[in-house]
Amino acid sequence: MLSNQNTFYKKKILIYGLGKSGLSAFKFLKKNNEITTFDDKIKNYNKKIIKKKFDCIIISPGIDINNCSLSKFLKRNSKKISSTL
């Protein structure tokens, strides 16, 4: 059986959606990772986000990747997406 111990350790992570689950993920992961946050409701859209390389992208359950601000970016990086479901 593979160990998940280092799945979220010293990674570059994008957290998309800053509701309850996104903020909880941020609080849990911020200690040992480089975290970038994004939320459509908080107009913090930064073109640098779509140019950055991430090891993992965590998306809140309410985000529709087909109809959101980062839709094209998320589709290109679909293998890196994890949901908090």
C-alpha cells in the first residue's frame, strides 16, 4: 500500500474557493506548503496565477470548472485537481 504521508508536504498548491472547505484546507496546509488562494467572489484575480506551476489544485465543491474564471487553466491542469468533496 502506498503512503499518502507526503501527498501535501512541501508542495505548491492552489486553493480555489474560499468558503468553509477552502479556508479549512488553507489552515491545514499552510504550514508545510506554498499556498496560493483564489476566489471568484473576492476579486483577487491575478494573471500570474495562470502562469504559475502548481503541484496540486484544490477546488471547493461549489466550483463548476466549466463555468468559472479559471476554466481554461483548470482544464489544462485537470490531472492536478483534487476536490474537497
